[in-house]
Amino acid sequence: MAPGGDALGTRAVRFVALLPACFSVLIAGTLGLSADEFRTAAISAVRVEWHAALDQLRSEIGTRPAVVPSFTFFGRRRLPASDPRSMPALVQLNAVTSQIFAGIGRSPVPVLLPFDTAAFLDAQLNGAPASLSVSRYQADFRPVDLFDAGPAGYDAMFSLEPDAGHGLPQRTFAEPVEVHITGSILTYDINDPLGGKGEPVKSLAAQFPDLRRFIREGYVRYAFTRFGVPYVVSIQCLDSTPRPRRLACREAYPVAERFLKALRVAGGLPSRPRMDMVSEIVERTLAASPDFTYRPPGDIITNSGSRRQGGRPDFTAYSQIRFPLVRTPAFIHSQSFRNRRSGDRPIDELAGGNTSYPWRDNFCEARSFNVGQCSSGFGHQGEDIRPAPCPPEADAVSCDPKQQRVVAVRDGVLIRSLKQQAATLQVNSRTEHVRFRYMHMNPAAMDADGILNGRHVEEGEGIGVVSNYLDRPNGTSRHLHFDVQVFTRDGWIWVNPYVTLISAYERLIRGRGREIGPHPAASAAVAHALPVDMNHPDLQEGGDN
């Protein structure tokens, strides 16, 4: 057999095996999905250039000659790249950095962090006291707020205090600036009209030749590729004038660029190569529910979208999750728009109101948040979920309307700093890199319950109760805002969770819902606990109202 014949034959078999799935995707795209066809997300896996990462690590270690003997860069030959013995320098590196970034060796991509390992080890060899702040070795960024590594990659968050960072310009924003970085072996293949755009940063072009800077969905983002892996550094900010309580993006630029200049190889270890995952039809409950109905994906209330645009149908179930509320029934409805009156009675009252079926998509409702998945470019970012009211015969023990529990939809790690209004649950597995965000629970209660950065929770574990907090108590109606973000080459992108929630609800009630409609009705914005003001600074921060 000719050299490479085995590999060629394997690829041929793999190609033939994928033909039915690819053909089904083609048919679905050509004929359109029926009401009963939901699909999983298509996900691409990258190939990591680990030898390039080793070359960079060797260069970084070489700046401190005393540290060089601590690393062995030549491993055993004839071993697969995923065998730790083939790259001993990485094993040695992980042994050092795991003391600061727990579990760093679990990352299947090279971990880039603003941490100078060579300087850290050199200081230890020279008798530096153990009490010396780690910020000294990470460009004045304080000790890591969050570090999470797993089979899909890693995520980290660092903060820079207002008076930290020698040489940085003064800023109006008076709080620490949080900088996020993600490197992932998995990227979600979504229809993204805004994807791939951005501008170069001349001062960083030599270090990051393909770097793009852009403002998207409330964040300034810096996207680049290194070792074949997509990385994104991001800071939440407003594209506006600086304010004491809201970070302006122009103030975020120098902080992000200081972070980027400080990035070094800090750990990670090769894993077995991954296969791309094609979109497939989701298996759903066969038994029909006698009650559960829903309007089609993308069928938002007429004229409730920005610039009077409609919703965008999305039939993707982005993850198989547990429904986020404990009790059923629960209802997905707009909390910012109501139907106009019909005679003497509101139309939504005739239909049973906001605590009745059918569900209705509200992902692309009018907000000032950039949402690339909506036709107008603006939207809500997620879905509003209302629990059912307590039945008349219920007592305070069996049903307290102010204690309706919210639970983790998957096993994962929490992302949330003190006093923040949103709690995010992240899943990092061999087949997923996805986030779920919860809003409107009381921040003080979340602080007291330990809903904070790095806490691991199990699916179904309680993480709060449905409330009405938005910048203040009673700032909105009593409901849960729930959204989904997936990792792409542009960073974390909000996608429509409507079908994901339908699928989860069907599993919870063990009954298949029935799609009805569309039956669009005339509508208008109504008085809300916090008015929908496109220029209101609170609405620029991200999330819901």
C-alpha cells in the first residue's frame, strides 16, 4: 500500500459515514423544517499546533536563564501527541501554574494568560517571599477572579483596579475593570451576519497579526488565532461617553491591550483529536401533552421588534438542559409588550394572559442591546419565563409565590462577581462550550447564597428564586430572564433559547407540545416596571428589562 494509504482510507470511510447526515442537513435547508423538527447545533473542532506552543514557551522561558534547566523540551519519540510523555515541558509547566490556576492541565488548548511563569520561577529561585503578590507577575492584574478549564478549553477573568496599571490613562469609571479571555477547541457554526468583522490594532500587529477589535453585544472584543486556536479577550462596556458607573469602551481599550501584551503560555495539555459535530434532528417526547402549546420560533408580537422588524426563526436546540424552574406549569411570554384592547377587554386577557399557553418567542423584542441573530440587529438577548400563580387552594407551605425556585440547567461552573445582577452557568465538556444566563434574582440574596465565581453546581441544584430585581427591587415584573450564549470566533454570542426551552419543558412534563399559529395580533408597548428606553444607560449593560 502507498504511504498514507491507511489514513486516506480512514478519511474515505469517515466521509462516506458523514454523507447521510450532510444530506439530511441539505434537505432540511432546502425544504425548511417542519413544526416537529428541531435540530442540534453544528460544532467545529480545531486542530491544535502544540509544537508551535512549545516553541513559544521555550522562547518565554529563555528570557530567564536560571529557569531554563527546570524544563525539558524533548520528550519520548514515537508517542502520540496526546501522551503527556511526548511533551514533558508542558507537564512541568502545569505543575507550576496549577498552584495558582487550579486544573489548568485539563485544557486541551494552550492556556494564554497574563502570567509570566519565567519571572515567577526566577523570583522563587532568588528567595522571593511567598507572600509577594501574584499581581507582580501578571501586569498588575489582581489574582484571578475565575479560572475554569475543561475538555472544551478554558475561560478566565481578571480585574484591574482603578489605580493599578503603570502608564495607563486615568479613567472616569470608578470600579475594577473585568477582563475575560476564552480559548476553545470547539466553535459553534451559527448563521452570523456580523461574524468576522473588526479592525486591526496597529500597536499589537507584530504580536497578533490577525487580531480584530470590534464592539459587539455590549462588549469590546479582541479576537485572534494562535496555535490554530481561536481566542477572544473581551470587556463589557458602553460605546458612549465615560461615566462613573458605566465603563466606556474607549476607556476599556488600553486595559484590554495591556492584558493582551502580557499574555504568555501558562499551561494546557494535548488531548485526543476531536471530530466536527454535524447538526442532527433532536429526539423528542412521543406522547402528546394535553395542554402545552407554543407559537412558532420567531413569531414575536407584531411590531414588538426594533424598527418594527419581526423575529428570526431558529429551530436549534443548543443544548439538552433541565428546564430552569422547578414547578410547572411555566410560561414564556413578553414582559414588555401587551396586545391592544379588543372592545372592552385586552386580547391577552381573552387568551389567558401571561400565565397561560401558548408560549410566545420574545428573543428579538425591541431593546437597545446589539443582537446579531435578530434581523434588526437589536433584541432582547433571551426569553422571559413566568411561573404559574399559586392555585386558590394552595397554602403558603406548598406554594409561596415569592419562593419559586430557579435551578441549574446542567452541571457546570458559575460566573458571577459580588453585587452583579446576572448569574451565568457555564458548561465545558468534550462536546459543548455553552453558557446559560439567569437574571432578575436579588443580588444580595445571590451573594448570601454563594452564587459566585467558580462555584460548581449540579443539574437541578437550586441557585435562587424568581424575583423582580432590575437595578433595584421591584424594577421589573416577577419573572426569570434566561438566555444562551455559544462560543464562536467572535467570542460568546447570544442565540435564541426558545427551542432549547421547549425541548427542556417537554422532557420535564413528559409530553410533546403542539405548535399553533402564527396568529399575529396588533400590539403596542405598554407601561413596564422599567420603561423600554433605548438610550437608558441601564439598558445598555446587557440582559433584560
